[in-house]
Amino acid sequence: TWDITQSAAQLNLVDELATMIDSFAQAMTSATGDWDAIGTARSQAQEYYYDYYIDLYHFAQLVNQDISISQAVRDAASSVMTAVNNAVIAEGHTSSVANSHGLSIYYPETVTDYFSDYETSLLFTTDTQWDEFLSAILSPAGPDITVSPTSFDVTLAPDTTQDYTLTIGNDGGDTLTYSITDQETTLSLAPGAQVEIPTPEAVEPIEHVAAGESSEERTEVVPVTPSYDQRTPAEVALFKDSDPWYYTEVAVDWSRFLTVAGCPFSSGLASSSNAVAPAAMG
């Protein structure tokens, strides 16, 4: 079956349509948290022989119908649908391209199919933000990882526990995917999202170091079961000193067990100690 489409449009309404597309593009560019869903709509939209062209109305319709997408983007998509209906006088197509509505738009599915001269060769791209939207969604800046707090200063009495919560955020333009390596669990953060991970409970007797003596620095892994039943490790290190103090530091090195897909995890999380000297043992 041949893929055939024919349509006629009122050219005096094309400027209005371009304005609606411009608003739609700006809304989608700003809504980085919706990019995965928008990408899904793109992959489901009606394509043609050159698959970097898709039916404009069908794409906007798919975006408008996805309730997971922010309302501002869905409203902008609805305006595009109305503008297409107003501009297209008549339209016909074969059954092989059943979701055609008379107007297509350039939207390659991958950055490798993107023509760089598209941005400068058309008045449409000069006058609208459509090309800026394509550039943003096809070549996202990547996840912008934030971690809060950046360190924990902990002093523990013998046989005590202390709980902390680490918040990992993604302020960037791409989905951050990471895993906790001692579990087969992978978590994803869409741009603009964040998740809280309870730190391990640290239970460690404080070691006494007599004056003039030293103890070897050692590391142990202390398991814990956070509220959502995933185990995370912490490094509990004991430090030596020439004075008869009790020293305990809980240094939670999140990079040990967080792995970001496609790039090394670099949170800037620094370990620091806050050793407190209890009364010396007699």
C-alpha cells in the first residue's frame, strides 16, 4: 500500500499556526520533567517516508492526551490542534498513514538525524522556538546531580544509632538513573525531581586509644534496612590519635554504591569527622 497524503491549507492562517507551534515548543522546552513522555509521544506519532517528519496534529494530540504531562504543555498542544484544524481546508490519506491530518513537521527521533542547517535555512525556525526545542530535547545537557547534605559529622556513643537522610536531586535536562549496587534495584530521577534515601544506621563501639599508642585505621560495612527495604552500606572508620580520646567517624561515601548510567557518579560529597573527646578511661 502506498503512503499517500494530500491536503490544502489556508495560507493566511499559517502565521497563527506558527505562533501556536512557537508557544508549544517553548512550553515543552521548559517542561524538562515531561521530556520522557514527550519523547514517547514522538515515537508513537504518525511518520512518513522520511521518518524525521511526523504529523503535527497527531503528535500534539498524543501530548494532549497524556495526563502525566504538565497542564501547560497539554494546553499548548491543544492550541496547536485547533490551529491545524483551522488552517487545513481539506485532507485525504491512505490507510497506511491513518493518523494523518494534513500538516507534518520536522522532528527527528535521534540527534544523529538532526540537520544542523535546519536552524538557519527556514523563516519558520528563525521566527519560532521549534528548532531550539529540538536541539534541547535531542541533545540534553545531562543530569545535574545535587546531593544534600554534602557531609555528615557524627559522633556515636557505644551501642547507639543515629539516622540521617541523603537527598539526591536532578536539576538538569536529562533523566538521572542510578542503582544501589548491593541490591538489584535501579532508581530513576526525571529532571527537576529528587528522592530521599535514608542513610545506614551506624552501630559502632568507640575504640579507646591510650596515650602513646595507636590503632590501625580500619573500615567496616554496616548494613541497614531503610524504610523501603533496600540495603545501603556505610563506611565506619576508626581513627588513631596520640591522646586517650575515643574517636569515631561515620564517613558515608555515597559514590561507593551509587552508579549513574553513562557517567561516573560525582556528587561532591565530602567525608568529614567531628570527633568528640569523652572522659578518658582511667
